[in-house]
Amino acid sequence: MPPEGTAVAGATDGSQYSFAVEYNGPPVTYDIPRAVPINVEKIPVAAVVSQVPLSETLSLPVVQPVLASASLRKNFSKELELLGSSKTTVSPTSVIAFERSGSGGDDGGDSGDSGDSALSKELELGSGATVSPTSVIAFEERSPENRDGGCALSGELSSSGALEFSNTNFESGELSDLANSSRVLGSSSISHEHSQELLVGAGSSSTIEFSDSFDKSRGRSLRTLRETSGRNESLDLNDLNQSDWASTESVLSLDYPSSRVSSIKAADCNNVLISDVRRPQVVTFRDIESDGGADEEFSMDEPEIRPAVKREPQTKGKKGSCYRCFKGNRFTEKEVCIVCDAKYCSSCVLRAMGSMPEGRKCVTCIGFPIDESKRGNLGKCSRMLKRLLNDLEVRQIMKAEKFCEANQLPPEYVCVNGKPLCHEELVILQTCPNPPKKLKPGNYWYDKVSGLWGKEGQKPSKIISPHLNVGGPIMADASNGNTQVYMNGREITRVELRMLQLAGVQCAGNPHFWVNEDGSYQEEGQKNTKGYIWGKAGTKLVCAVLSLPVPSKSVNTYGEPLSNQLSRSVPDYYLEQRTLQKILVVGYNGSGTSTIFKQAKILYKDVPFSEDERENIKLRIQSNVYGYLGILLEGRERFEDECLAEMRKQRSSCKTEPIGNSDDSDDKNLYSIGPRLKSFSDWLLKTMVSGNLEIIFPAASREYAPLVEELWNDAAIQATYKRRSELEMLPSVASYFLERAVEILRMDYEPSDLDILYAEGVTASNGLTCVDFSFPQAASDDLIDAGDQHDSLTRYQLIRVHARGLGENCKWLEMFEDIGLVMFCVSLSDYDQYASDADGSITNKMLLTRRFFESIVTHPTFEHVDFLLILNKFDLFEEKVERIPLTQCEWFDDFHPLISRHRSTSNSNSINHNPTLGQIGFHYVAVKFKRLYSSLTGKKLFVSPVRGLEPNSVDAALKYAREILKWDEERGNFSLSEYSIYSTEASFFSH
Amino acid sequence: MSVAELKERHVATTETVNSLREQLRQRRLSLLDTDVAGYAKSQGRTPVRFGPTDLVCCRTLQGHTGKVYSLDWTPEKNRIVSASQDGRLIVWNALTSQKTHAIKLPCAWVMNCAFSPTGQSVACGGLDSVCSIFNLNSPTDRDGNLPVAKTLIGHRGYVSSCQYVPEEDTHLITSSGDQTCVLWDITTGLRTSVFGGEFQSGHTADVLSVSINGSNPRMFVSGSCDGTARLWDTRVASRAVRTFQGHKGDVNCVKFFPDGNRFGTGSDDGTCRLFDIRTGHQLQVYQQQHGDKDEPSVTSIAFSISGRLLFAAYGNGEFYVWDTLLAEVVLNLGSLQNSHEGRISCLGLSADGSALCTGSWDTNLKIWAFGGHRRVL
């Protein structure tokens, strides 16, 4: 018997021995390191596997040397181990040898004739280690045949899985089986025959009968792989629990080589499969197919099947035992994986489930959708976990389990009126004020007018919020009624008809009703309301008896939705994550990023600034005004000095003239102030110089407000104010505030939105500020078609960062990789202004902006991000460009506005026919930036002019940004030319 | 004195300083007859050797949904706090690999986190320029979020790193993009002292990292984008005790050597260096030869408890274990089978030195420890 078995085994498994050949070389002790490069040949080897004839010749010589030196092998394996330790990769082949020798050693001690069995086993192992599909199939085929002896054997045979639990128990059990019962052997040889069949006729029709198990076994073999690797990772968790961390020495021990082995095997069948959990399944399958030459159809439909396939745990050991340690029985307390239904005992659960980022799932199941039948148990903790972990930990796990995205109800599983939902529809359904409770996958019907909701083919079960835009139109046979009475186009059920009759609704003559959400009903085609179905107290009772739904109170009462919000099934956080579009606003200093940010806040937030913020802003504005005053006073001193000097000069020149001017009036001039104001002025200047203005400030306003009034009204100050253009320090916005200085510095001053917009330094000038908003669904917003209802769900986050530190070597720009769009602000009116750059040299601000633009645009983080150029301060620019030529900035020296004449003849687009110089200038600058951008990145730059202080202008720019983000999503459907009006306009200058 | 005159003087002075600096460097070079590795070799030391199970990944902490940017261990219990770009701090139990707290941050752009010495609170800072303190024992609010216990406001740039002063739950040192380091009093929420800044001799670029001397908590060292590391005495805020030059790129990470007399740095120039704080000398450069390719920047470093090993994570995903004595790479954890898939952004050693935790851009943290001699089969 045995020889027969071996012969068969040799013949069948010989195909795998193309590997083994390579092993034969190594037995000479130290050559083994050279096994490493063999790795590369893995794939070609796998291809060879399917070639049966070749292998037959190779099989015998391969096996013998292995047997011959069992003891030698042992050393060999040790060496291998060592080798494995020093090298990071071990070829799969060496793994096999290792395994083989281990079992060989055991055999040698046991019995003489176990040699044969060992041989066959090795062969099996060998085949298993190569993860050829056939070996797995053999296992699958056989295990039902002989359950009795199969346990151990199947364990052995199940390829890679065998490595870990091939402890001596199993081995010896298996050995005895092999030695004593020929039946088992026979069966195993049968299995070999099967596998041989498979191998030989891989592509032929003979495989068809196996195809069923083939599928399954594929899944399982892969699972085995995954299981093993997963297990290795978490192997010692439990030990750790039991013993102290400090004594980690043995505790932390991992089956290091074995983990490597398993992953190598994984790599063997598929290079990709190393630690990615989800992908390998598909890919490996193909791999196996190509090996086995299975039918093409399989590979065709596999990807579609995959998501629906229920993951099944690998069951080993007896029924009811732990899936990991195979100990215990049905009555031991176990935790269940919510994906694959694997059950683990308390000592294994932490190893098997790891850190449970998605709740109670095996490590290998993370990321997979849960078993829908277990949805009810989400977030309900078992006693076992509570015992194993502390309260905080359990709470985190349960929270993750309930709220993590992978565990949410997949929208396509819910069909409403015959149409599977998309994500947005599901969100609408779950976030409405009165959602269907405990939504499970299935087919539902939904009456949008009345809000009635039920399972398809059944009577209504609930009345939810009406008018939700989910699913298709309701079908007449949605609830499978046969009463001929229709309600909102649905034939109602007998129970409903009964209810209607009891509620006193006239149902004779098979009427068609329109029922509104408040229960008012009318006959189809008629105007007058005939009554309210649920109006009478008795009706509700009837409904309760017939177990029909009645409208919940929350529809009527107003306060209810709030509490519903809290109890609703989908957490905000995960919705947010899905629908948040991030827009980054950057710009050189003074380009108006903060104005745009504030404007967005005012535009889209119900409460743009909280009480606290307003208070802070008020203080900020007031201290700013003091600052401006200080600058004025400084200016006044200067002017006074100049004036005095002038006067002295005059006087000295006129000294000869004997005019008896009074000495006192000598020093008086237009810019002089009284002593009281003088002392105030001195104090203010002193505090400013010392930089304490903000510290002493709130108290100061109380004390000095009246003085300020006096000061402001003083002629000297007014005279100075008239010459404000000579004070470089004074920002342009200062006049806005200074004119109202008296009002602003009162204690009861409340800053208006406009004040806030104008105010400097309100948004933190350092660091980062962000605001979340969504565009209001305005009626006038005709840009969006009505179908885009879910658009209101999309939330946007405007993030403003300060330019400082955003240089080339910026350490944190990479944090913004998930940005959808960058809005780069440029102050158009900067073209004639100068600032000192990092090196201290004075440079045109527009050039500095350009430099900054270049560094941002070319930053690797933004490689795939669209840019929207905001040309800000267009109003200032329009006014300024008339006075100061744009060519002031050397970058714009080829600006020839005369082109406008040519323009007026040739174009007929949105801009009026006589564009102002400002508009021409804007387009010119836009084209400059566009060219720069496309030369740097090869992409298209979007441009929008903005007047930061005008809400409509900023609104338009942000809506433009939204459009760009949308286009981005649908890029494939549009051709580039359709994108931007601006590009066509602006390209006039490109000749 | 006119502005032009002042400028002239400034230029002249800068030149003088530079020449003096150069002289200093020359002098140092001439005094430096050997480095650690050379001496160790001459003494016949051999590099540490690693068995296959000596350092293995024994746990994967999954739960973050964004890049992990920072982590810190508690000194006594085995808990870890990690900060991630998903805007959360997660406190882990390293033994069970379970989370105990998941703190949603008001500002999602967090760059660092720290555990307080007693393990009662955690601190974090980021692009919002403030350092937020969370008390782990305080009750959560209605939405299950932990409220901010204290906000330390005062930096004018992002907070790049923070560390509690050892043995003190009330003091914290932060470094910031505004070129300063600040010692905070947490109870009052005010700055105790500011190191560097406009008027003082401090860093001339963003400070990226601080490390407090374990044996003398009054001393700390900071690393900056200006390519230097500076040693500070918390009692003397006005000027740095010593400035350590040598790096040719931003110093991303500084870490005190366990004995407190040396510290290591990791830099954008691809090198790690060991400096002695008493002499100011550079003791050793740890550099892998990459030919003419760009050197991958060092993102984070840590010393083993004995100081013999230096763990260094690189921008290209490599993760070397250096023998500090012989300046040889003795292990490349990045190439191990179950290593991170993304760049390793932070590492930390548990207080007893028994485990190393790494945080990566692949959103996971992994704990590495001695694997023991357990039989494989």
C-alpha cells in the first residue's frame, strides 16, 4: 500500500518539485545563503507548476536526498534558521526544506516505515508550501470523505496553515493514522489522485465538478494565509497580558521565522500580498487560476462577486472550540467576529482581533463590511470583553464598532421603491428628522407624499419624514395590496383598507386618494380636502390594534428634531469626513486672505462671530485705533518740527526786520497742541514704543475716551490727518477707523460686520484658522440644477494659513495633502509697492508675491491640486492703475493698454465693450500668472477678480471655487475648453 | 548715526562673527583627534549583533485614519499617546493594544503630543500655535469629547514639539516656528520664560524639536531649521548656553543621550550626529553612504536605554538601528517583513527601554521589542 501511495504522490506532487530541485543543492551546509536569490524566480516557478510531464522525471531524485539524512537535515534546518535570522528574506524553497526536516526528525524516532509516510507528507507539505491550488483542493475534497481521521490530517495538509500548529500532537496523531490505517492512506492517495486529475486536466472540463469546492477552497487557502500571518503578529499578546511587561524576554517572543515563512508563502503566490488585507484575494485568485488553468469565466465574474461573498472563517478542530487555539467546547464563553463569525475564547480574542480599530473583527477582517445579521449587536459589549479590558478600552472599541465607516450600512443594500440608494440618499434618509429606525438591508417602499414607509410587499411599518428625495417613484404594487384602493398611487393592503374604513374614510367605489403627511386626504383629481385620516382619537387606537403606523409627534412638534439628532444612527463625524472639501487660502502678506476668510464667515455662518470673539475684536479694533492715533501724533510732531524749522528759517531770514513779534507765539503753528493733549500724546507714544499698548489697553479706553475726542477734534490733528498720505506707517484702512475714532473708542462700541472686515489683525495673524461652512441653498442660485440636492450636504472648510514660514523648506505643508483646492491671493494693488524680503533687500511686492507663488505652486504636496488665483483688491487697483502705470513693476513692463482699441472690435463676451484700464490690467496680470503657472506645472490656472470688502464678490469667488471642485470630480466628462470663461477672455493678450 | 552707517557696521560685524566662527571650527577640528567610532575600533570593539528575534514587531496599533505625526510614552505605565492628522489624539494601552481615549482636537493640524510625567494629562500642539492640555481624568462632554483643560497661548508660530519637564506635571517646554522655545507654567497658563526670539541670541529659524536632559531637568536642547542645535539653561533664558554647529540642513530632531551628557541630532542633510554638551564637540557622525543620490532626511531619532543603539527613521521610509559606538547600521527595521508601509514619522522608547514604538504615515503605530528565544515550531 505505502509504495503505491508514494508512487502516486510522487507522480502527482512531482510537479511541485521543480522547487525541490533547488533545495537539493543546499544540503551542503553553508551554501544556503545562496537560496536567497532564488526568490526572484518564484513566479516563473509557479508557471512551471502546471506542466505535469516535466515534473514526473524530476520527482524521484528530488525526494531521496531528503530522506537519506534526517539528522543532517536537522542541522541543516538550524542553519536555515540562522540564515533566516541574519538575512531578511528567505526563499520559499528553504522554508519547505525547513519544514520537511522538522517532520523528518520526528518521524525518524518513531518508526522505520514511517519513512514512506513522511515522504508522502513531505510531498504534501511541499505542495502546500508552494500554495498551488491543487493541493488545497485535494484537502477540501478529502476532508468530508473521512472526518474521523481527517482532523489532524487536514490540518497537516492545509498547506501554510500547517506550519504553526504542527505541534507534536498533531504530527504523531497523523503519523499513527498513516501507519496503521491504510484506509486513511488510501483516502489520502485518493486525494492525490484528485489533485493529479486537477493538475493534468487543469484546463479541461474535468475540473467543473470541483469548481464549487475550488471556489471555496480558494477562499480558504487564502484565508489560511491571512490567518497565519495575522496570528503570528498577535501571537504573544496574551502572554503579555498575563506576565509583566518588564519581563518581556520570552513574553514578547514572536514566531519570527514562521511569520516570515507565512508571508513568504503569501509572496509566493502573489507578490503583492504582504500585509495588505483586502486586495490579495482577487489577485491571488487570478494567480491560482493561471496556475491551474481554470476557466476564463471565473476570472471574469470574480471581481463582481467579491464584495458580496461572505467571509468565512477557517474552521479547524472540533465544533464549538475556539477558532484559534482549538480548545474549549460549545459552552466556553467566546467572542464572535462580526465579519466572518469566527469565535475566539478569552485567551485568544485579543491576539486574534488586535487593537480592534473597527470593533470586534479578526485582524484579517478589518476593512470588510460586517455580517448584516450581526448589525443589531453593534456596540453591545459582551461580558467577556468587559472582563478582559478596562472600561475605557471597551468604550473605545464599542464606539469604533458603531461608528466606523466600514461598519455602516452599505447604501446599495437598501432599495427604496426598487432603486438601490447611493451614499447621499442614505445619508438623507438617516439624517431626516424622523428616520426609519434600525434600518436593515432590504427592499423598501416609500411614499414620498405621506411619508409612509414599509417593506416591499408588506403593509406600512412606519411614517417617516415625507418629501425625502430618495429612491425611485413608488410602484402601485409596492405593498402588494389587492384592494383596488389606491393611496398616492399605491394599492393599499387589506389591513390599511380596514383602518380607513374604521377611520370613517369613504372607500366605496375603489377611490384613489392623495394623502399628505398631516393625514389630510383628497380624492385624486379633486381639490378639496375630505378630512384627516389620523384626526380622530379612535383612529390611532385602531392603528395600534392593526399594527399600522401613525405619524410620530415629532412631525408636528418643533422641539423634537433636536433630540432626534442625538439619537440618529449615523454619527456626524463620519459624514463630515466623507463630504468635507477643503480649500486652502494662502497669499503673501497683505494680500487680503484674512478679509476673504472673514467675509466667508460673515457670508455663510449664522453666527459669524461669537460674543467672545466680538468682544476680542472690539478690543482689537480699539487698540488698532490707538495705534493709528499714535502714528498720527508722531506725524504731528514731525510736521511741527518741520514747521518750526521752517518758521525759524524764515524768521532768521527776516531777523533784520524790526517787527516785534511776541516770543510766545513763536513756537505756535498749525501743528501745535495744548499741554494736556501734549502729555497724553507723549504718554501714548511712550507706551507704543515700549510695546505695551495692548497690555494697558482696556483700562486706557475708559480713561482716555473723552481725551481722544478732544484730540481728534483738535485742529492740529486734523491738519496732520489731511497730510496722512505722507505717513507711510499709516495703513490705508486707518482712515476708515480714524474718521469714526470718537465713536469707536466709546465703551459701548459694537463693531459692525464691515468694521470687522476692515479691521486688521482680527484673524490670528500667526498660525492657522479654519471655518467650516456649506453654501446656503438659495432660490436665486440658479447655477445649480434642482437635481443636485445632495450638494447641500457637501461641506467646505476654508483654511487660512499665514504666509510666514511657508517657504520651500516648509515642514508642515505636507499636512495639507488632502486639500481640494488652493486659493492663492494676490493683491493687485501691490504692483507699485515695495517690501524687504528675507535678505533684507527692498523688492517690489508683486515680485515677492510671484516668488511665493512659485514656491507654493511647485511644492510637491500640491502636485495634483488645482489653484484658483484670487486677484484681490480689484477696486483699489482700478483706481490706482489710472494714476500709476502698471509698468511700475518690472514684471509687467510689456503692458500696453492701447490694445484696448483692438479689443473693442474683436470681442463680444461678458465684459462690456469699452473695458476700463483696470479690467485690461486685470486680464493682463491674470495672463501673466497663467503663463507662469502653466510653465511651472503644465496645468491650468483658474483666476477670479475679487473685491475683498464686497460680500458678493467674495461669494462669487467661493462659488467659483466650488465649481472647480465639482469639475475636478467630473473632469473626465468635460473637455478642457469648456472650463473657464476667463481663459478665453484673458487670452486676448497672449499674442 | 545714520542708517547707512549702521548697515555698514552690521555687515562688518557679521563678517567678524563669521570669521570667528570659522576659527572656532578650525580649532575644534584640530583638537578633535578621533571620533567615537575610531576609538572604539582601536579598542577592538565589535558592533552589536542582532538575532532574528531580537527586535520584532509584536504589536500593531490600528485606529488612526490619518498620518501619525507624533507619539509619547508614559514614564511608568505602558501607555502611549499618539497624534495624527485625522485630528485626534489616541491614548493606547501598549499591553493590550487597545485605545483608552480618543480625543478629538479643536484644531486638526496637530504636530506633536506629550504625556505628562504622572500620566494624568496629555499635551499637544500644532499649526494653531497653541499648546492644548487635556486631563485624561476629566469627564467627557455630551458628544463624548474630552474638553481642553488648558490652552497655552503665546507662540506666534506653529508649535513644533512639546515635552513635559520630568517629574513635574506643571511645567512644559515647547518649541515653535516663531524661533523660540518657551517654558510654560501649566497651572497659570503663562510663559515662565522665553528662549530665543527677537532680542536675544537664539535660533534664527523655526525651532523643530526640544529634548530635556533626563538627569538634569534644567538643561534642554533645541534643534532648528537654522542647522544648529542649542543648549539652554531654563534659569538663563537670555542666551543659549552653547550652540552646536555642524549640520548642513535643518535639524529635525534632537534627543538627549540617556546619561544626559550628550545628545543626538537628526537632520535634513541625512546625518545623525552625537554632540557632547560639556565640551561642545561633535563626537560622531552617523551617515549612510548613498552615493551621489539625495540623502534622505532623518525624521526622528531615539536612543536605547543603554545608549548603545540609535534608532533613526528616514524620510524615504528606511529605519536604521545604529551602533552608536561603531557608527554602523546593525539592523534595518524598514526592510523587515511586517514593517510600516509609509514613512516613519516618530519613534519613542518606553521608559524601561523594553519596547520601541514607531508611528508612521501609514496611519499605524507599531511596537517593537525583543522577540525572545521561543521555539519556532
